[in-house]
Amino acid sequence: MKFGSRTKAKSGFQAEDYQRLGQQIVNLYDELKPDRAALYRTNFLKGLVSGLGGVVGATVGIALLLWLLSLFGQIPFIGHFVDAVRHTLQNRTK
């Protein structure tokens, strides 16, 4: 049975091929191995940025919700409910 240009009977070539392949894998790992300090620094900065984004996003979301609720404050039947929700939100955000 042939595999490319080599036959299965040539076992000496297979061992050398495995040695070469193993050396290539080691060389590739050494080239691509991440620096631990850089990895920790990158993950720390990603955590800071995602935390800051969450806080800013929640602030904008609550501000928009309060603004929308202020638009419905003058409607007769919904006004009392909206005032109660707005009061509850303002007390929780303080």
C-alpha cells in the first residue's frame, strides 16, 4: 500500500519522518508559546475594560429608562404606576 511516494515497507523512513515532524512541532510551539506576563497583562486589561463597559452600559440604560418613564408621567391611568416605578428606581440607584 502506497502513501504518497513512500511505501509502508520502508520503516526506516517512517521513524525519521516522525522525528522530523516532532522537531517541527517543538519548534512551532517554541515560536508560538505565549509569554505568561503578557498573557496575564492582557487578561487583566480585558477584565478592566469589560467591567467599565458594563458599568457605563448600565448607567446609560437606567438613564434611558428614567427618561422614558418621565414621558409617561402625565398619562392619567399610567401616571401613578410610572411614578411608583420611577420612585423605586431612584431609591435603588442612590
